[in-house]
Amino acid sequence: MCPHAAIRPYLATSVTLQGAPESVIGKPANSKEMAGHQYFMQVSPLDCTGCGNCVDVCPTKVKSLTLTPLETVGTAELRKFEYLAALPEPEVEVNPTTVITSQFKKPLFEYSGACAGCGETPYIKLVTQLFGDRMMIANATGCSSIYGGSAPSCPYTTNGKGQGPAWANSLFEDTAEFGYGMALAG
Ligand code: SF4
Ligand code: SF4
């Protein structure tokens, strides 16, 4: 649910963890789809906007997530994030009837310029985790077109195979026709 895909769960095997920094400490994943993996929850400290959504929804009685000033943890957390983010994507079968396994797929929409705590971007992120390698987006003008194409940066990205969403924006109220043209051209 992170609007910026700044906090993510990661999975790693003992093989992929060889040479990991000592501070990279996981826990055994406890579902059958993830057997043999270590589980991590890691934030990208330089991409977190501090919106607090993840802390608010954390369901444990004593919060497992807390917000901490960047200057006190930034360097250590950045090192952990860079290590985990560079790991190969785990081969986990995604069950389309639950949201959990989808979260181990790389989001193909990340670090957008939407407002901190935006309620719209988590849905876009989830759709790219399910279908992003073959998505074509005809984006009507609105918030999603602004944070979706804030030149010179772009929050849409690719998976390890170089596949990701194709995106274009249409101004005014012609999006359906615009998307139809994209579909015909594709
Ligand atoms: S505080 Fe907000 S931006 Fe930062 S990781 Fe949590 S949900 Fe994401
Ligand atoms: S104004 Fe737009 S970008 Fe900001 S929170 Fe609302 S939907 Fe998200």
C-alpha cells in the first residue's frame, strides 16, 4: 500500500544472501509458496516521503514499523536497501486471489511524484505487479498523468527482462479514442 513503492517485502535464499552485509537480517518465510526463503521488509530511505501510511496500517499490537528521522538511520538503511533491491526477483508463484504473493513481484511503477500518502498510486502499483509487463496505458489528463510523466523522470519502469508498461497521455476528453488507437496500432 505504499504510495511510492518505497517499502517492499523481499525474499532471498541462503545462496542469494552469500556475501550480504551483517545488518541484512531476515526471518524464515512461513508460507508454502515461499518455503526455503528468508523474508525481509525494507524501506528505501531516500524515497520514503514519511507519509506514515505503512505505520498506520501495520496490524501488529506493538507496531512493527515506526518512523525514524532520516539522519539517524539513512546510511545504514540505504546500504541494506541497495543490497536487497539488487537481488534477483524470487520465483514465487503469484496466487491471483490473494494480494500477498503479488507483493514479491517488482512494482513497475515506483517513486512517483504523487503527494505523500496518495490513495491512488497504490492501486496503479498493484496493477503493474500483476500485468505491468504487458500493459498499455492511455492516460487521461489528471493527477495520474502528472505524476505518471513528470519529465524528465518517469515512474514506470521495467522488470529484469526489460519489459514494462507502455504509457502515453491524451489531453482533454478523447482518452477512449486515444486508447482505441493505441490498441489498433499495437
Ligand atoms: S511512510 Fe509512506 S512513503 Fe514511507 S514507506 Fe511508509 S507508506 Fe511508503
Ligand atoms: S491530489 Fe492527486 S497525487 Fe495528490 S493525493 Fe490526490 S490523487 Fe494523489
